Amino acid sequence: MQNAGILQTVGLLYTTRASLGLPFGWSPPIVFITTFLALFYLVISIVKDIIDVEGDMK
């Protein structure tokens, strides 16, 4: 699940730039949003399992 933040952002960037005939490149905003989303998805995946620990023990 953590790769979703990276794959979606980079995939959309690459597809958009390729369709416009522009070269692929990393810009600071793209690096920021990719890192933010990857960390966000990581935290969500960890937190959703913490809540269900009691249910997993049953």
C-alpha cells in the first residue's frame, strides 16, 4: 500500500509529461508530494492494524 503514493504520483506525472512531449523530471513539489503521500499511506496502514489487534487475538 505504501507504494501507491509513489506509483500514482510519478505515474501521473510521467504520463502527463509524455503526452505533452515534455521530458520527465523531478521538481521539488513532486518530491514533496510523493514523499508526503508515501508517509501518509505508511502511517494509515500501520494505524489501521493497531486498532484491530484485539480482534486479531480472538
